[in-house]
Amino acid sequence: MKKIDFEQLKHTPETETLSILDETGTIVNEDLVPELTDEQLTELFKQMVWSRVLNERSTKLNRQGRLGFFAPTSGEEASQIGSNFAMTPDDFILPAYRDVPQLVQHGLPLYQAFLWSRGHVDGNKYPDDFQALPPQIIIGAQYVQTAGVALGIKKNAKKTVAYTYTGDGGTSQGDFYEGINFAGAFQAPAVFIVQNNGYAISVPRDKQTAAPALAQKAVAAGIPGIQVDGMDALAVYAATKAARDWAAAGNGPVLIETLTYRYGPHTLSGDDPKRYRTSAEVDDWQRKDPLIRMRKYLTDKGLWTTEKEQAWEEEVNQEINDAIKKTESIAPQKVSDFLKNTFVDTPPTIQAEIAAYTAKESD
Amino acid sequence: MAKLSMVKAITQSLDQEIKRDEKVLVFGEDVGRNGGVFRATDGLQDANGADRVFDTPLAESGISGLAMGLALEGFRPVPEIQFFGFVFETMDEIAGQISRTGHRMGGSRKMPITIRAPFGGGVHTPELHADSLEGLMAQTPGLRVVIPSGPYDAKGLLASAIRSDDPVVFLEHMKLYRSFKEEVPEESYTVPLDTADVKRAGKDLSIITYGYMVRESLKAAEELAKEGIDVEVLDLRTVSPLDEEAITATVKKTGRAVLVQEAQNQAGVMGQVASVIAEKAILSLEAPIGRVSAPDTPYPFSEAEETWLPNKADIVTKVKEIINY
């Protein structure tokens, strides 16, 4: 008698990982090398160096008590900067809490990112035309919002996209499925980026799901999914640029999974990665470092030198010094302002509280 | 003037608001072709197009997230949660996201979203359809919770909610949808948010209530009138934030208060009303505050709901107790 073969049914096709620039800085996929000018390639790498320096300085500033919440980004530069580099200022970004580098490159002044870290509302006051939400704290909440922004873009007949980030753990959330499914059902221009850095705080990727690849989750939503070497900025850029153009052209959303790694702890609020991963594993990933291979690639092309990098690092350090100084000069927050911003049309109960707190604050 | 049921008044208001403002979008599960499971959106898709009135996939968090995203793109979303008991599926998008966006972004973004949902007991629904969960919403800063008690208010309050630049949870009691009709002007009008309304003037005692319990309270007042007890009935209409002035005024006028809610007693809207009275009108009280609420259990299985829900008889008994204190 013939039997239904569930073992056969379980297996989804092997997912290929898109790779363009390998660990040695060699192009391994000539056909898909993105069309970037020398200036653009240099700018992409400069942003990656900027992010690495920002990570190091943010860690120190946090230890000095000058910054608050910080989720380290070192190791994820290709994934973060490479994807963001494919977007335009008119595209709408919905970042998660580790995605501050993209938000700043998208247009948020650095001092505001620092204010957000310190827990000051001025960090989240955005001009009307800034296409962004502040970093999302609830894992996955931004995915359903992205479907909404994307549907709005479609209804407004704009040729832009909404793009968002979450991690490997985020793909286990209901909101992840609802977001990609809604965007698929409405054929809305959204690019969903999963930065798979191997761990949701301490829980490894293989404990999140039986799915062999997170990119395969796109299959159930009926949308394209692609897995990319997340340490390869050219591959991440190429995939994101193609996804962006595909979505903006009215073909519906795309899911991108980047395979990446965070060298540091989950956040600087007490996480000790030694409890859940080995230093050998970290060493393995550091050999795949996104900056090393891009630096080699650009140097071979004659676009980059050690002197240029030193000068650029100095510039970035100065930018950070200026930003933190500005951050520290911002006036403290007032409860009366919180009350004023709770409603647009302030009800009498809140008006009474505003009066009470204003009186207290002028004491 | 035509007499309309509350559900028809709601449909009319939605239709007028869709036509009045091209940014208004009505969406949810079954709201399109089917016109909603209660027919609250009946005919709206045909009249206004599937761009403006449309079905969504079946996921409440997705629906609220969609609303938030659309608001960021300049729309004025009016999503429907099919039954308010399903709100647990989308508590984060409502209480963690939409309602705090103004605060989170220092007033640089607004969320002009009206989340409509049927709720309330007495119509023999399965579990988690009938619960009165407005207390959960009322504790959420940045959110208005509006509950009409009849067709006229429903139409005008819904128009105000949709035109408001703040998020509103607009709860429609299922038992009120078709149980009675009222004269409702054909033309568009608004009833102000944040204001309670005296539904029956009286001098001996104030019943403060909202939603379907306004009907039970008015019936109780008629019965009590026959015994010479002249009851005032104050309909809160917006249960958060409260119209403290109206609450204080009625208590100062009558000197006695019975607080009636269909929700369980613990930590509900009327707990806050009692607090307002204690703070602002306690010296006017001639008797303790009376409470009529549901028992502190989860909403009962439907065959038992008549014995569980507060009703006219409970209100009459409590009013007499407070009058005779």
C-alpha cells in the first residue's frame, strides 16, 4: 500500500546563500556585482567604518555613563549598512533597537540617536518629511506597521518602499508572520530584512524554528525570500537594491535573511555572551569580518589606503564628540511636556495635570 | 426625521465620514463584501469602492499595525476588530504602539485612528465575544474610549472620533445594535467627545453609567418614579478620559450616587468614577456610593449570562438601599 511520505513533504528545497565578495576580498559572483561607482563603493565602506567606530565609542560612552541603552552592532556592518545603502531618503525605515546606524544614515542627526539612547524624547522628535519611526523595542511590532506604511505608499501612488528590520528571534513572533502576510496579501511595497546573527540574546537560531532557513518563511506568505551572506556588503547591497526596485515597481514585498554575527553582547545592560557561545565561534566569525574583506577589495582597486582610513576615523570621532556634547546640552525633560504630547486634543483631566505640573516645575 | 437603529446610524456615519474626507479608510475582517458580521459596514464598499472599504487577512495585530502604518502615510484609518474579546490579540499595537506614539515622538506624529468593535453581553455569543474590556483600555494613556448608548449618540460620537487626531477605541454594545430605534438626523453632525450627557434629569439620586446599562438604568428610573423616587441618569459616553465636571455636578445636585457598569466590579471604569466623587464631591454625599456591576469572574457561558449580567432589578434594589440609607 502506498503511504503519504511526510519525511519527503517536510523537506523544502535547499536555500542558496547569495555571496559576491568572499572572505579574502575576492569577487566570487561576477554576474551579480552591483553597479556602484568608485565614489559609491568608497562611501559604502566609509559608512561601515563609521558604524564600527560608533560601536566602539558608544560602548565607552555607555561605560562612562554618558550614553544609556546600547545594543552593540560590531560584526553586523555589512548587513546593516549594506542594506540601508540600497534605500533612498524617501523610503520609510522602521528599525529595531539595534538598527541605530541605519536610522542615522537615513537622516537622523547623531545627537538625536544619542538622546534616544539616554532616554530623552527629543531624540524621537522627527521633522514631518523624515520617513522613519524610532527604534522599536517590542520584537516584531514594526513588521505589521511596515505592512501598513507600505499599503499607504501604494495608496498614495508613490514609487518608494517601507523597509524594516528584525533578528532571527523576531521571526518567531506572530507579528512577523502577520506583517509579511498582510504585505503579501495587499501586494504592498515592503522590504522585510531579517538579520540572523545567530542568537536571540542567548537562544541559538536552531532553537527558534525547525525551518532550515529563515528566508524560507517567505514561501508560506507567497512572497520572494532570499538568504544572503550578511558579512558581505556587496551581496547585501545587491539583494536589497534588487528587492527595493522589485517592490517599488509594484511587484509586492520581499523577505531578506542576512547571515551575520554580533561580536559583542546583546546589549550593554548586563548580557555576558560567554554564558552561551564559545570564543572559538567568535574567532571564526571575526575571520569573516565585513570590514576586512571590503577594505581589501577597495585597496586592491586603489580606492582606499591606511592613511585614508585613519583620517576618516578621526573625522568620525570628531563627529561623535560634537554629537555627545550637543546631547549633553539639551534641557531636561518636563512632565508637563509629556502631558501635552499625550493627546493632540488635550482633555480637561490632562489639562488639570498640566497646570499642576507646570506650577511644580516653575518652583 | 427617520428613526434608525444604532447599527444603521453607525453605517450612515461611516458612509458620511468616508465621503467627507478622502483619507478615511474602513477595513477589517468581513467588512467589505459581507458588510461586517453585524452589517455595520453594509453597502459601504459598493458605495465607496474597495480602495476605501476593504477586507483584511484574519489577524487582529495585523489590522491594528496596518492602521498605524496607514496613519503614518497620512490616512485616517477606521479599523474594525470583529469582536472586542479579540483585542488581546492586538493589545501591543493598541496600548504599546498606537496610543503612545504622540508621547513617544514628542508630538511629532499623530495617530488619527478609530478602532471600532462590538462588545457587551446578552446576545448568547461564544466565549470571548461579549466581555466588557473597556477598563483595560481606560488605563491606557493617550487613548480615548467611547461607548454610545443609542443611535443618535452613536452617529455623532463616531463622526467626532473619526475626525479626532487622537486614537479612539469606539465600542458598540451588541445588544444596542437593533434593540431600539431613535430619531437620527439624515445630515452629518457631531456629538462631542469627553462629555457625559444627562439622559434623565432627577433630584433624589444619580445613576452614573454608560453603554447598554443606560437602557437598564432608564427602565429602573421609570419604575422607581412610580414609587416617588426621582432618579437622574448620567451617561458617561466617553469612559476615558472622564467628564469629571458632569460627574461632580450630578452628585452635588442629588447627594446620592449609584454607579452601574456591565463590567466586573474590580478596577473598572466605575472605580475611577467613585474616586472622582470621593475627591471632588464627598461632602455632598448623604449616603455611601452604591455599586452595581458584574461578579468578578470571567464572562460566563452564554446560558448563564442572564443570571450574571447586572439588570434593572439589581439597579432598583441598589437605588432603594442607598435612598433608604
